[in-house]
Amino acid sequence: MGKSGKKNKKQTADVKEAASKDPNNSSKKNVRNKPNNKTNWQNVMLAKIGVLGTAFLISVVALIFSTSSEQQPVFASAKEGHEKLVAEIPCSKDYVSEPFKGCIPSQCKRVVLDHMVTTDEAKSLLLLAKKGLAFGGSDGGASILDLHSGALSKGNSFVDIFKMLGSKFSEVFTKEDFQIYKRVKEKVFQAIINEFNIPHTDLYLTKPTFFSRMTPKPAKTIHDEYWHLHIDKKTYGTFHYTSLLYLTTYGKDFTGGRFTFVDKDKNSTVEPKLGRVSFFTSGSENPHFVEKVSSGERYAITISFTCDPTKAIKIQ
């Protein structure tokens, strides 16, 4: 045998010796154990799921962070006042199988109204929200006050403000407070039924309808994580039409906290402004998220409506 053959034989022996010492080497194990087809199949599937899941998460994160840029398209700026802004969009198939034909949308939209609710009404509701939230408040960045169910954020959970205040409730929240609240709710209700041509007997207030306060505090529970992309109809189940009344102004009372609709080609942002009302159809045609508040306090009221009479609520 020539030098070349001896050299190759020695290299082969060296490789075998190294492999036998390598704890991660699988060739030795494969000699002793038959391949487990089930395990191999599961490993392959898990690997594929892992790759797809990672790619999806990266895409979502990239989308959210890229769309939270100050340069994204603004549908309604806080620096401007609008009598009415309307964006018509194709409806999703979320409503097709529903029986509420006089109420469910035939046209889907996003609407902004800046002069329907007066400044005095908005300021009164802001004071109402602050009075209620003074009795609680989340340890994280998002607190809610629901004057229908009594739910109030407190610490890392919720308490019943009706039970908490008892007979003192009427001392904290006056008849005038509720008169203003009902009047504003009625204005929003009328605007929605007029815009979507809904008989007034077919649309109902539903839950959750609540005041919210968002701050830069880090989240402590899942309830503080308001910034996730979501669809109201799927998140809450009862919504057909979502409305928001803003009680503070972007760029003045807080930074961050803008409301963003996520579309296929580009996003569309509504900048909160004291007294601004924004409403839209609640289905998959309107996925959205709220930017994290970076400074100050953002107050708003979510007023939700349903076409399903079994999901209706009344103002107490």
C-alpha cells in the first residue's frame, strides 16, 4: 500500500475515534437503537411549527413597530378639527350568517366627528372618570371603570365600585354626571344609526362599555396589555359597532397612545383629541391596536353597540 493509502486509512481511523468520543454523535446510538419514526415525525413537525411560529411573530412585531412610527398615515390629526371624516372599507364575512339583517352593516366604515360632543361635556366626563378611578387604579398601565357592571381596576384585579361605595355612591356620582353620560351616549347612538341606516329599535348598548385610563406604567397583568392587535367582534363577542370618545388630547396631555387601524397595504391612525368621537364596524375589516402611552395619561370612553337584543344593557 502506498503512502496515500496509509494516509487515508489513518484519517478514517482518526475520524472513527473522534466520533466515538463525541457525546453528541448519533451514529453510535443508531447502531444500538432502531429509528423511532413517530419521534422523528414529531421532531420534524415541531421544527416546522417553530420556524413558522417564529416567522409569524417576527412579522407581527415588525408590523407593529413599523406602524407605530410617527410617519405612518394619519386619518385624523389632533391638530385639526373635523366636522366629519368617513373612510369606507369592504366588509368582512363576519356578519354573513347573522340574523340581524336590519342592523348588521351592509357598508363598513370608520367615522370621526369632532364637534358632536361639546368641550364642556367631554370635560365633565373626564372629571367623572377621575372621580371613579381615584377609588382604585391598576398597578399596571391600564385602568378601567365600568359604570354598568361596577367593575373598577384595583391593584392587579378588579373590585365592584357599587359595593365599595355603598350608600355613598350617589354622593360621589351625581345625577348630573349620569345625565351628561346618557346624553353623550344618545348622541353617539344617533350618529351610528344615521350613518349606517339602522332602525333605532334594532341597535342596543352592550358590554363592555367603560372609561379607560392609560399610562406609561409597565404591565403587571394581561389586562394592562392594551397594545395588542385585535378585532373587537372576536375579542368581546357582543360588538357590532364600536365607538370611542376621547377625553384627553394626544401631544398635549400624553404622548404615544394613538389608535391605529391595520390595513393590508398601509395603516391609518386616529390621534385622540378632547371631545373627538370615533366609531367603526367591529368586524375583521377593522383590526386595530393602541400604541403604548409613553408619557402622561390618556383617558377615553369605549361605548359599544350590538344588534343582538339578548346582549343589551341599560344605564343604571
